[in-house]
Amino acid sequence: MSGFDMVWKSWRLFWNYRMRKEICDYYPSRLWIELTNNCNLHCEMCLNKFLPPRSKGFMNLDLFKKLIDEIGGRVHDAYFHHRGESLLHPQIFDMISYAKGKGIYTRLHTNATLLDEERSKKLLESGLDFLSFSFDGYDKETYEGIRLGATFEVTLSNIIRFLELKKEGRYKLPYTVLTVIEFSSLRDRYKESKKVFLDKFKGLPLDALRVREPHNWGGGYSNEEIEKRRLEAGFVPCTFLWYSLTIFWDGTVVPCPQDFFGKLALGNLNEQMLWEIWNSERMVELRRNMTKERYKGLSPCNSCDRLWRRSLMGVPIDGIVPFLKDNILGYKVLKGF
């Protein structure tokens, strides 16, 4: 997709959301494609530990290719993860390369615990465009208290080695980000450990540090910080309904990544095309109900903090800047930290 096409599609997407259109005459800009919902950690704020074992699995390569063949040249980018750790999927590198070959901007978010040297080299060779390491904490006590099952020194060593290999091989891609969720209750601890932690990456091709606030996973996880932020904001319609879809490993399509348990399932790619689902009767109804603030009977929407955010001209403020950076300005504006 050319730069002009991307800017035009981004503007059209923005306008459709701003005008609360019920039918969107374009494909979603972004997909979350869950390669697996299996995970090797039990993180404090993640709902994965509540998924029944019988619901766990890995996306079939044929299903993946069917989806990619449909969206190539139509969808801008895809995150190859959702409820699990995608590096557990034995065909992940082939999947990334296949999507890349279809012109899709490829993204991966990983806890990096499984990122040994072999996997690091395969990721670098796959053509992956964007890689985010989820590393919640700047010291051992904080990190291991949140990322249950992980070891601070091992994960940090994995990330540093990946960056060394990226530098040694002079790879420009993937654009590499360290993502940290900062909890206000740990602010004093962050002040003491943050600089020491970031110094470990000096001279390495880490492109950005992205600090995020915790969210409530559609009401499945909450704390005082989230509830306070929600009470201080006003209602704003969910943006996901106008720009993205989420696909579970078994082909189930849901409207957004906050619908962790698939309560608002829209259809299944084993039986339908994505385009049919994107403007299906169910999806149109969701957009209509969201526009008219009829969310009380919708679960998990009725308890999701994404509906309660500060807005400007009917658009969430915390979504405007990331949207511009992602889709129009490019990630280079995030360089440095």
C-alpha cells in the first residue's frame, strides 16, 4: 500500500468513525490475528489463565493463508498475537514471511521469554516489520511480580541478544519497541530503577520505549487506577468497530481485542470471508448501538474502560496521536527515549 493510499484510507477511516457510519465501504485497517492462545506465563493483569484448557489451540496454516490471501493489498497491518504467546506456534516464521509477501505490514508482540538465539535469527530473517517486547518493570522485583513465571535476567538477556544480532547483521527491520505498563502505585520504584535499566540498551538498536497505562480487558481486570481514570472521563463510542477486527486461532471473529472470551462473536472464517463479517448485520447493529449509547446490554462493552476516555470532537484524545504516528507520520517519530 503506497503512502498516498495509506493517508487516504486513514482519513476515510477517521471520517467514517467521526460520522458514525454504520456501513464501512473499506476493509478494516488493522487485524489482530491470534496464532495461538497458549501462553507460558501467568501475568497478573492477563485473563489467559481463565481460559478453559479445551479452548486452547494453534491456528491452522491453511486458514491463515486463506485469510492473508483475502486481505493482501486491502488491510494495512496485522498483529500476529492476541491472547497467547505467538512464539509457541511452530510455523510462526513461515506465517510472517507469507503475510509480508502479500504486502501486509507485519507486527508481533512477545514476552520474549522464548526468544533464544535461533528464534531471534529467524525473526530477523522473516522480514517482520515491527516487534514489541512486553517487559513490565525496570527491576527484578517489579518484573517478576507482574510477569509470573518469567525470570528477569533471562528475559532481559534474550532481548539484548536479539538487539545485538540485529546490529551485527545491520538489519533495519523490525522496528523494535520496548513496551512497559506503568502502574501509578509503583511510581516511586520506577524513578529509582528506570534510568539504570535503560542504560543497558545504550548502543543497541532499540528504536523506542513505549509506556502504557493498564486497561481493564473489557472489565475482566481492574484496579483503583483504572476506575479513577474511567470516572474522570466521558463516554465515547468504541473506535475498534470502525477500524479493526480480531481473529481467534480457530477462525472465530470478534469486534475487538478486549472481547477476550468471544462474547460478541461475529462469525467464523472457516465458513465466511472477512468482508462478509466486517459489514454483517451483527456488526452494523453493534455500530448502531454504540453510536446511540445502547451499550448497557452488551457484554463486555458495558464494563470496558475503552468507552470512557477523554475526547476531542467526538474522538478519543489518547487515540489521535498514536493513530497519526502509526498510519500517517510513521514510527520514526518515536525514535529515542
